[in-house]
Amino acid sequence: MATVHHSTIQIDGLEVFYREAGPKDAPVMVLLHGYPTSSHMFRHLIPALADRYRVIAPDHIGFGRSSSPSVEEFAYTFDELARITRAFLDAVDVKRFTVYTQDYGAPIAWRLALTDPDRMEGVISQNGNAYEEGFVPDFWAPIWTYGQNPTAENEAALRPALAREAVEWQYLHGVPDPTTVDPDAWEHDLALLGRPGNDLVQLALFGDYHTNRVLYPRFHEWLRASQVPVLAIWGENDEIFGPAGAEAFRVDAPHARIELLNGGHFLLESHLDDVAGIIREWRSSF
């Protein structure tokens, strides 16, 4: 089993925590987590890939063990999270990499691709949306409403997303055997969501999510122009980003490999071995 290192680095006066394993001279995989978790979601995938790759997984600002400044001290937008991630990759000497995105990790990754188009040599999207077809309307309706009009009433409609029931649901919905999901995963997330002021951090990002849709056409253009290898590996029962979001990659990346597995939003919790095996096979082809 590979040794996983747990480190912190200063980026623009903020602490970025990250997990890293694998040979320093190996091809790099950068793992970008989603909401409401952190690099903790990759705790089992990292050693499963580290015999062959240098694997790095940072915590976004406001998540995990990275700094979580108040909304008055830091602009919680996806542009800013991507800027910090870009600076982090420079600081840890990552020049080219394959990215694994999930949920919030996707819009951060797409910004990295558009800013440094030659830096990204492969895209793995695990329930990381890039197409309108991927949005499950009932889930996203209150988020779009809040983004357009962040009133107290629309905020109140979103606050249940920060609560225990919603976080557990993110992990368990669509999973055929819920006993395969470790409860420590959502307990970890809930503890961090409960930090003073973190509710406002998450609401700010909910409110900014609409900016990601605007980037989609440019990202699609990059996919077509770059012909970068794409693997869309999806929990097909996800009620946040539906499987149509995976299939849609074929529009701009006809060569994309699409894998729909019988799982939910946090596929690594129930299908780790399947995901790791598919990634290893796919990545070895280039």
C-alpha cells in the first residue's frame, strides 16, 4: 500500500491542505473534490492509483482542512477557487496533469483548462457536470432561484441543503446497498459544515454556481479543439447530476469513454474498485 502524505502549503496567505502519494516523476493526477466534502472523499482512491501515478488532492478554500476565512475576508466564487488551485499546482510543481473532477471540482477544472489549455492532458469526470443535460431540474431549481435573487426567502429554501438529512441523502441516494457507504464520510462533512460562518461560505457558492453554466460553451470548444482524452464515469442513479450529463460529453469529445455504474453521487464510496480499475485501464492508453 502506498504511503499517503498529508501536507499544508501557504497560497496567498491561506493554508491549502492536500494529500499526496506516488512517485514524484510519475504522470500526475489531480483530484478535485465536490460539495460538501474535501480531499477526504479520495482517501481510498489515492493509494489505489499511487503505484503508477503521482496523485494530489487539495482541499478547496472553505472546505476540509484548508483555510476557511469568512465571506468578508475572501470572495467565495468559483473563479477564486480556481485561481487558488492554479497557484497551488504551481507551488507543488505540477506542470501537466490528468484531472479527476467531482461535483464542485468540475467547474474549477474547466476554468483551469480554459486558462492553461495545454496543461491538462486528460479529463476524468465523475458526476462532474459540463452540460445543461446533466442538471436534474427539481434539485437545481432553488439554486437557480437564489442565484438570480438572493433574498432571505430564497436563502431559507436552500438552508436545508446544509443539514444532516440532506448531506446523508447525497451519500446514500441511488446506492443499491447503503451499507457499503461509510457513515464516517458524512460525519466528517457535517463537522466541517458546522464551523462558525461556514453556512455563509456555502450559500455564497450556491449563489455563484450559475456562473459555471456560462463557461460551458467555451469548455466544449476546448474539448473539440484539444481532443483531450475524456473518461466520464458516473453514478447513473445520481439525482443531482443525471447520467445525461455523462452521455453529453460525446457531443464534443466523440472519443470519450462513458461508464455508467449502478451508484449515486459519491460513487467512490460504493464502487471504489470499479472506478480505480477503469481509471487505470483508461489512463494507460495514452
